[in-house]
Amino acid sequence: MTQLIEKTISFVKEKLHGAEAGHDWFHIERVWKLSRKIAETENCNQEVVELSALLHDIADSKFHHGDENLALKISRDFLESQNVSEDIIQQVLFIIKNISFKNRGEVPEEIPIELKIVQDADRIDAIGAIGIARTFNFGGFKNNLMYDPNLPPKLNMTKEEYKKNEGTTINHFYEKLLLLKDLMNTAKGKELAQERHDFMLKFLDEFYREWRVE
Ligand code: ADP
Ligand code: NI
């Protein structure tokens, strides 16, 4: 590991001290490791991938009330303090800016491979067993219902169906988690996402089965 990566790890750990479980240091660590795993299979700039993975959630707006510009400024100041070149800084900031699920559709056609990699890694950490745990953890934090059997969610809901279902944790699977596998950019990402997707389908089957108590 380079000294720059070690320094970045310490910086991010310190910044995320006390963050909620969905976006804490351990989420960053998993995304960083997943990014490295995917990067091995692609022709890319490893330093840009690792820096972006480590810095991608430095100020998640939902919990820190931080705006996007603040996150970018914090990352820029840190990278400048480490004498990282302006070229690399711009690549990393572009990735941090464009990585989010919420921003999908706004990313330019020709997206850099490093963004594709870190975005896949971040999305993979949102699905599978870890994704399920993060989602119920978030739902608990919001005091949401786990599930409402009178309003069973499904894929491709109409706007009205969707509105009725908003707010249950199980609904979030249909709103986001089950859509992620088809949004993967890289071959390795697709492979990892498929396994976790299948696991979520099994989980949902079992969840509904146990709910019914037959
Ligand atoms: P991103 O960081 O990809 O933009 P979010 O910050 O919106 O996505 O969500 C991160 C994680 O928080 C999701 O993967 C999910 O586990 C959880 N989450 C977000 N919104 C909800 C919700 N409405 N219900 C349950 N979990 C949620
Ligand atoms: Ni993230």
C-alpha cells in the first residue's frame, strides 16, 4: 500500500468517526476492497480508483446535512495537502460527484472506467446480505414498518402503487436493491451482483413464507 493510500485511510477514518452504520468506515473499507477486486480485471488507474473509493462518502447529505460542495471541498483540501497532482484531483472529484444512485442518468455517456469501478463497488455493497442489513438498519433508524402485507410491493410499480408503498423497508428492495444488478458497469461487477441478487430473492421468498406462518 502506498503512503498516500495509508494517509487517506487515516483521514477518512477520522472524518467518519461516529457516522451511522450504513455509511461508516466499514462501508468505505468494503467498497475500497471491492473496488480493488474489480480494478484487477480492468485497465485503469489504480490510484484514482482507490482514492475515490476511500473518499466517496465523506459527507453523506442525509445524515451530515453536508452539501455536495462541502464533500468536494474537504476531499480537494486533503488531496492538495498531500501534494496530489491537479490532474488526479480532478479525476477523483469527478467520481465522487457522479457516483450516487440518485444521480443516475446525469452521468455523461463516456464515463471513465475508474468511476464505473467504484460505482459498481458501492452498489454491490448495497445488495446481498450486507445490503439487506444496511436497509433494515436504515428502516429502523427511520422507525419505518418492515413490511405491510396489505400493500405488497412488486417490481415495476405504477406511480400510485409506489406512493402507497413508500416507507416500508421491504419496499426499498423493489425501489432500489433489486434494480442494481442491471445497472452494473463492469463484467466483474455483474458477476458479483448476480450472486448477491439471487441471495436477496431467496431472502424475500423466505421472509414472505415466514410472515404468512403456514
Ligand atoms: P446512495 O448512497 O447509493 O446514493 P442512499 O444514500 O440513498 O444511496 O442509500 C444508501 C443505503 O441506505 C441504501 O443502500 C439502503 O440500504 C439504505 N436506504 C436508503 N433509503 C432507504 C429507504 N427508504 N429504506 C430503507 N433503506 C434505505
Ligand atoms: Ni457509499
